Amino acid sequence: DRIALIEESLLQLFSMRPIRAGGLLETSMQYIYECRGSMTVGSLAEKVNYSERNLRRIFQNELGVSPKELIRIIQFQ
């Protein structure tokens, strides 16, 4: 129930404001889901051709969570 609530609130956040880095976030999330969260932020950064620092900054600004936190959430699911 908690996971569903969190997912619903994230979807509401997505719909409320435009995402500037939408392509990067979509691609990143696809990689994370494909691996079921069994990847590091470093390997994700290599796959999307961004530095870890930029990836963390973009995730934090656009989603409100770091890539590492998102990876852990997906592992938990």
C-alpha cells in the first residue's frame, strides 16, 4: 500500500510540471527496471553517457530522489 501511495504521488509530481530532462530520466529508469535495481549509479552513468554527479543532480532536481534511492526502491519492489 505504501509503495502504491509513493508511486501515485510521484506520478502526480510528473504531471504537475514539465520535465526538462525527460529523455534522460526515461532511459535511466528503463535501465534500472530492466536490471531490477541490480546496478550501481556508476554503471547507470556509463550507460546514459552522463557523469555520476550530473546524474545525481538531475534526478534530485526532477524526481526529488537520488538515482541510488530509486535503485533501492526498485530493488525493494
